Amino acid sequence: MDVDICSGCLLYPVIFILGWKISEQAISCAKQSFIDAGLKGNDMGRADRPLVPESLGLISAVVFLVLAVVQIPFLDSNVDLTLFLGALLTITSAAFLGFVDDVLNLRWRHKLWAPAVSAVPLLTVYFIVNGETSVLLPKFLRGFDIKILDFTLLSKGGILQLGPLYYCYLLALIIFCLNAINILSGVNGLEAGQTVIIGLGFICYNLIELYNGKLSEEHLACHYRSLSLIVPFVGCVFGLVRKNWYPAEVFVGDTFCYWAGCTLATTSIIGRFSKTGILFFIPQIFNFVYGLPQLFHIIPCPRHRLPRFNSETGLREMSTTRVKWSKLNVIGKFWVTAGKLTGTIWTKDLDDDELELNNLTNLNLTLKIVGPVSEEKLTTILIFQQILGCVLALFIRYYVAGLVY
């Protein structure tokens, strides 16, 4: 494995730089073609609202797929190419569905389940190669037989065999990751920026595991396989974020959100750290939970919950919605009251029955805390939150998980 480690030290930096430079250059060359094809939109976060090409995440996705295939002859000899190619097929399917979404503007009920289609290739290959379908139980659950629905799952030595239910878990993971990137978005540079940070977190985790010298050959191969996907991916996204950062030259589109979410989920699955991988999505999980009342229409949810742009000041401000207190159910009233008490929801009484509150997204919550700021500063704050989330993920993995598992 020493030879493989040395070759990896040479291969991965080269692949990263190639992904960055080729992606950035290809985007510059292709952006006018996207405008000519009608894939364009106005940047609502700038006073002059310039026309910007959309869906340029497709270019980075294509560059990534080419690099991922080209590097195959140079990969670690232990990498399982069957699973690796199955992962690439799933990622390709996700990028295609994302582009379909950009062109056809799918409804949210379709966005939620479309990722399940792209997950089929990976899950099929995972089944064929007899992928791991067991999970390690927390210490306090070991020694018990666990029943879920009509399935009695036996745990032996702290290992719980999930069987078919494990594939349901993997499917749910892919669906969540694809939608998590999409939901925590709305300002230039955020989707691509948070993805770069999560990807770097994955790289750090893989490198820590590779060099701690305590893993079997099989698990070492899993981490090499994971690195072979995530390194070119981060390089390509880094090239994209440089073009998407405020003031944006291009928009990433839903193509990027599908591609990025699927790649991150797939990387954690074939690297066998899907539980650890979820920890790197702490800001996305918080954003999802915080916004649940609007996502399930317990509280009125406008079509767009993006922060409002004040053309007079040039700053981003909270966007709000109006609700009738008498029309809220018990859960809605509880959520608003709890938010007011904890300072996580801003409200303003308009009359005896109507009130105004901020839309329930992490972007609006951040603006509630720090006040109106420029779009670039807002993105920087949110990227810093993502960095803290990844640091917390590594801390939990190496200093807290050992107390539970």
C-alpha cells in the first residue's frame, strides 16, 4: 500500500488542479452558448439586474465525469471498479435530471422523488457486489433484538443486520443530500461554496483514516475509492465557485444541486462512511428542520423564501410572510411561540389576528441575527458556518462517537 499512497499523493493534487482550471476555462467558453439557448436569468441581487447564464453546473459536471474516467488507469489497485463505475452512472443520472429540472422547471413534489431514479444504478451495483448492509449499534442497544415494522433484526456483537432496509436508508440519504444543497441556497456562491467545504471535509476524513494505520486492506480501499471521486469533484466545483461568487458571472442551476448532492452522498456510500458523512451536513439539517413548518405548509410558504434585496441600500434583508394567528394549527402556534421565546423567529404584530414573521430559512435567520448585509458578506458568513459544521463533524466522529459506539 505504500506505493499506492505515494501514487495517490501525486495523482490527487494533479486531478484537483486539472478539475479547477479546466472547469473554470470551460465555463468561460460556454456561458454565451447558454444565453443563446435561453438558459439565462436576471441577477435579482444587484441593482442593475444583469442577465446571467444559468445551469453552468452542467459544464463542471461534464468535466468531472471526464476526469473521473480518465484517472481510472492510475487508481489504487484495490479500488473496486464495478462499484466505482456504478457510482459514476448514478452521478451522471443525477446531473441529467438536474438539467431536465432547469429546462422544464419541475414542481417540488417531483424534485423530492426524482433523485430516487438516479439512485437506482448505484443501489443495483451495491446489491450485486454484496455491499455491506449492517450497522454498528450504540453500546446501550447491544444485545437486544430490534423489531422494525414486521422485520425482526438480530444484533450480534453490536452489529445490526438491516438487509433490505439498508437500501431504503441509502435511498433516503441520496434524496436528502440532493435536496439539502437545493434548499440551503439563494445567494451567489452559496451552493457551490458550501459544497466545496463539505467536499474538503470528506477529503480530510479520508486522509485521517488512510494514515492512522488501523484499517484493514478492504477499508483502506474504500477510502481510496472515495478520494477518487471527491478530489476531482472538489476541483471542478472550486472552478465553478470562482465564477459564481458575487458578483456572479454564471448561475449554477438545479443541475449543480442534483450533481453535487448525489456526488457527496455517493462518495460517502462507496467509502463506507455514510453515517459520518451525514455529520458534515449539520447546517443543511438545521436549515431543513428549522423550515419544516413552511415545507409542510403548517405556516404559509411563499414560492420563494430568498432574502429580500434592498435596491436603495444594496443590502440583503430578511424576507417575510404574513399569517393569520387564528388559522394556524396547534403545531404552527407552538413553533412560532417557541421561535419568539428562543429568538429564532422574528415577528411583528399587524393587527389583533395577523402577524408578520421571517421566512424559515437559515439565510433569513442569519440576517435576523446580524442585520442587513451585502450579499457577499452574507455568503461569507454562511460559508464560515459550514466550516464550523465540518469541524464539529470531525470532533463528533473522533471524540464523541467513541463514547457511544
